[in-house]
Amino acid sequence: MRSRNWAVVAALIVGTGLAGSGVASAQPSAPATTTLSPEQVTKLCEKRLPKMEERIAKLAKRINGGPEVKGSAAWLKARADKERAAGRETTAELLTERAERRAGRADDLDRLTKRVAEFKSTHCAGK
């Protein structure tokens, strides 16, 4: 039984070593450029970008909502305050950290909104 366990551990170590070296060699040395066909650009402009914009707006509205909006940063902070008042400091701290991370996502969404608008103005002007 013991020798079989060692065989499994050895196989995992060897497999991990091989996988790690494969990943390192697969990384390109220079950034790759992606070229889109006119059909792909049309599909992006007409179908994907409006959905992206809608989804981004919906997420931003939820994150920036008040304490009554389930999932917002303020809602998480209110839950943390309730937990702290009930004497559950560990849970309150976790909720506070989660609220801070969630509030930080608003910046990511702003950057994403700018990227979508930039792509739209560059590639979708005539469409």
C-alpha cells in the first residue's frame, strides 16, 4: 500500500514538472496582434457590444446601490455592521473586506466602459 502511494506522489511531481515547463515555453515573447474580419466586427458592433454595455451598467448600478440593494457594497457593509452588533467579529471583518473588494470593482467597470466606448468609436462608427 505504501509503495503505491509513493508512486502516485512521484507521478504527480513528474507531471507537475512537465506541465510547468510546457506552460513556460508556450508563452509568446512578443504580444500577439489579433485581426478581425469585417463580419466579426459587424457582429461585435451589432450584437455583443450592446449586451456588454447593458451588463456593465447593470453591474455598476448594483455595486453602487444603497444598503437596500442586495449585493451592493453598501449592503455588505450594513450586513457587516449587523454581524458586529451581534458579536460576530470574524464574520463582520470578512464582510467588510468583501465590501471593499466589491467597491473596487466599480473602477474595473469604469475602465471596461472606456474600452468598449473606444472600440465602438474606432470600429463601429459607420455601423
